Amino acid sequence: MKTDMVEEFHGADAAVGKSFHDLPIHSVVQSNIDRLGFVRMTPIQERTLPISLAGRDVAGQAQTGTGKTAAFLIAIMTRLLTHPPARKAGRPGPRSLIVAPTRELAVQIEADAVGLGEGTGLKIGAVYGGVDYDKQRRMLAEGLDILIGTPGRLIDYFKQKVYTLDGIEVLVIDEADRMFDMGFIPDLRYMLRRMPKYDRRQSMLFSATLSARVMELSYEHMNNPEKVSVSPEQITAERVKQALYHVERREKLPLLLGILQREAPNRTLIFVNTKRQGERLAERLTRFGRETRAITGDIPQKKRLRMLSDFKEGQLPVLVATDVASRGLHIEGVTHVINYDLPQDPEDYVHRIGRTARAGAEGTAISLACEEFVFGLEAIEELIGHKIPVEWASEEMFVEVGHALRERAGESAVSPRGGAGRPGGRPQRRRQS
């Protein structure tokens, strides 16, 4: 369990944070923190836990890998263990609800909760699509203290009267910005209207950015939440080496092959803007000798989890993903993030590069800016507060595709094309400015 949770405790600058022992955390939960080997808090933990442990509402800006999951789980468990339940007769219902936009995030939160909740007696469970429907239904019917789930599956069981929401004492909305992006706000509001009023429960909201729409949601459904922010500059940590290449669209694949050849990364996450592009790129990289899979929203859950497991264990060196499909992925040891397509939303750039340099490690984020997506570069640099260093690709970095295929097949490495093996046979690359 420790290896799964290390990033939830060890974020940037965690070594200089205060000790968990400085806070009024329940003794059993504190013992689990000690057992897992964690002492110092990350910045988001240090700033939110004093508020949430005092029973007040929090709206926190924090993205994956900063320790936010542990922050709200510690607060939830301490609250439930120190306040005896006031159960009513009737349908079973959880005391705490954690709403996540994706099943991967729900799975990870559940795993972290089980680790922190060992020996507490708290019943913990998660519901999400793609797995045994009746098994999850039975689990809910038997009763849970902490329920984790995605909006669709949560509402499905609620409408069937499998459980009730009238006993919610602590609510967490995780990755609120993605709730908007994925169209889940109507579902979220449906559940909020069926819980105790905002002044009769504790609520915590976390989002990579506290945009106007996210703050409006918090002010509408929370009790004077205290705003805690982690700036984009802190999120794009010093440990992430960023680089940008200006490249024509048709040259992106040859340059990507050259980057992978030069960097020899152990574990690479490549981002694209569309599902179709992801599937095509994964197929082509595999043909060129780079075992690759694309993670998309329509992959069956069992296959999806197996793919993620292979990537985490190092059996699958390259994973291609879209922004939506990648949300909630908690993967340690990602050495390189490559933006094959520059994101259209600047906030997605922060989400993407945050996948590397986790748990105190160093990482590299490389972006390919072609004519189709370069228009988003200015907004990205404005958000992160600095220019992304531009690097120039030498002629040797561009791997001629036919050359790669012949080398893969064990044929001669001599290219029959002009231009020193460059795509299109052009003798000299145009220098960008």
C-alpha cells in the first residue's frame, strides 16, 4: 500500500512541511500514517487540514499528485471516528460521500482510503461503471460509512433506492473543474439537492483551478468555504524540465521517434487531443518497435485496468492518452510526458505535465507545437507564468519512417530517399523563429 500512496503524501517541498503529529488526527488514522512511513505534510495538506479538521468547509486548488486525496481522507476519517453516527431507521446510507469524475480516480481514492482506514472499522466502498453491477449494488445495500463514486453510477443506485443521501455528514467533490468539462454538473446538483443542507454537513471541494464557475458552485452549495490555492507555478514544479519544439504537423511522428530514441525513457505518457489520433499513434509507434497502447474512454474496464497495471509495472513502456481518459490516473515513475498535440485548454497543460516529477522524482515534459495547435501556446505560457524553453531539432533527430520500418524488419538502414533521411526528402530543415 505504501507504494500506491507515496505521491499522496510526498509532494513538492514535502520535506519542509509540518509533521502530521502537530494536528488533532484520530489516533488510529495517525498510526496508519506512521505505518505507511509518512511524517511531513505537503503544502496542500498543511494548508487544508487545520481547516477541515476543525469542521470548516474548504475549496482547495490542488491537482493530482499534490497530496489532496490524503488531505480529505484524513479529515473525513477523523470526523467520522470522533463523532458517533446518528443513524435513522430505513434505507442504509453513507456518512461521507466522495464524488469523482472518472472511474480511475474513484479506484485510486478507494485504494488510498483502505490504506488509511485500516483498523478503524469504517466500511469503505466505491461504485463506478465497467464492473459487476449487482456486486456493487449488494455492497451499497449492506451499508457503507464512506462511499466513493462517479456521478452516473451514484445516481443510478440512488434512484433505485439502494441507498439514501440524507445521512451525509462530510461531502467531497474532487476535480470539480473536470466535473464541468465532462458535463456532470447537473448530476452533481441532483445529488446535492438530496443531501442535508450545506450548513448541516461539512463540504470540501478540490480543483486544479478555482475558476469562476467552480467558485460559484462552492459558494452555492458550501458553507462559507475557505479558499486555499496552490499557484500554477507551484504545480509546474522545478523538478519538471520543460521543452518545446516547433514542428510541422507531418514531421511530428519522425521527431517523436527521434525523441524517444534519444531520451530512452523508462515510462512515457504521450498526450493527444482526440481519441482517433491516440489510437492511430499507438498503432504506428507499435509498428515502429515501441510497444504502445492508447487509453480511451470506451475501453472495457477490465482491459483498461490491465493496461494501466502493465504501464505501472513497466511491462508497457509507452501509453497514449487523451485529457479526459487520463483524468484520475495515479502513476508513479513516469519519467517523460510528451504533448504530441499541444492542448487547446491551457489548464490541460498543467494537468499533463503534473503526471511526471511525482514523489520527489525529476521528470521531463516535451511539447510539439505544430501549425494546428500552436495558437494555444500563448495562453499556456500566461497561465504557468513563464515561457517554455524552445529547443531546436537537428536533422539527425528526425527518424525517417521508412528507415524505422526497415530497421524493425532487419533490412538495410540506408534510406532510398533524399534529404538525409528527412521526411519528404527536403535537403534542409527550415529554422523556426
